[in-house]
Amino acid sequence: GAVVSQHPSRVICKSGTSVKIECRSLDFQATTMFWYRQFPKKSLMLMATSNEGSKATYEQGVEKDKFLINHASLTLSTLTVTSAHPEDSSFYICSAREGEGVTDTQYFGPGTRLTVL
Amino acid sequence: GNSVTQMEGPVTLSEEAFLTINCTYTATGYPSLFWYVQYPGEGLQLLLKATKADDKGSNKGFEATYRKETTSFHLEKGSVQVSDSAVYFCALSAPDNYGQNFVFGPGTRLSVLP
């Protein structure tokens, strides 16, 4: 199946710093990528939908100025957590959609665990 | 709007027991249905999918049949192993007023004891 990578897999940073997470589709082109946040023992929370070449669409309650998303190419989307604080500590997962129709499938990256001290 | 409901668990079984995780959905149009699995500390992996009514998705001994009449996509495995311990998410992909919409259930945590 299609492969999606994420980098880094784990990051620890100081409060106030910014952290960039990369999401790449390795063997297919993805016009749409998604960013999710997952709290311990909870389901996925969709943060934003990232479309190549256009601005991301954020879900209600997600601060767009805090979580900057860039989808510069058909295989790369980045999420930057700006001025991170301890409450931003979480597991961030990206996914990429393969296909455009009703049979499309999302393939997920392995996730990035962010810890803000 | 589109939605997915699944048993939240946790589900605890002994090795070699039969597994069923129920999943029902509400959607406009004709959705595609998916099961994803998340092992501890990892991201989600596609387990199986079905794109039309009466299709059966299968992988690694897991099966699920797309039942349009009952709007269900229950996950089953005849004999679970300790290595199947994970969280299982049911999901659907269907068009909505804003385009294609991917919706996840809350996840079901499965623990298999030796």
C-alpha cells in the first residue's frame, strides 16, 4: 500500500519555541493531506485539511496562527507549532489521501510525539 | 451529517477467542468503509476496506462486510492473538455538502491476554 512518512517521530522542545513537523507521501501524489491530533487514549481530532497550492482549511476551535500548515508540493505538507506551550504536547498524525473519488483512501504517517517542557 | 458509531470498549479477550467489534454508520450517498488499526505508540494503519454494498474486506485474518441494509461494517476475527492488541477505528468516506468527508469512529481498544 501507499506509504506516508513523518519527521521527526519524537521531539522535545522548550516552551516558547516553534516546532516543524513534515509529512510526505512517498509513492503517490496527494493533493489533499490532513493533520490530526490525538490525546492519550482518545480518538483522532481533525485539525485541518491541507490542499496543495492553497490555504489550509482549519476545523473550528483550531488556531490557524498557532498551527501553521504549508502544502508546498503534491508530496509534502508541514505543520509548524508556533510558540509551543505544554498544553500543545500531544501526538500529531498526518494522513494523505490517495484518489479523488468516493473510493479514495487515507494513508497515515507514523505520528510525531511532541513534548513541550 | 455523516457519522460513525462503534463500541468503545475496552474489549478484553483471551488468546484464540472470537472477536467482533461493531460499527454502524450514517452517511449521505454511498460511502466507502474502512477499518484502521493503531498499535501502541504508532500511527494508524489501514487494515481493510470495502467500497460498495456486500463487499467484504479482509486482511490478516480480519474481515468486515459492507451491509447497506443495516448500515454496518462489523469487524470480525476468528481467533485473536496477543499481537492483535491495539485500538481499532472504523471510518467512512462519503461526499457531504463541503466535498469528500472522512469520518472516524471513537476507536475500540482491544486487549488480548495470553
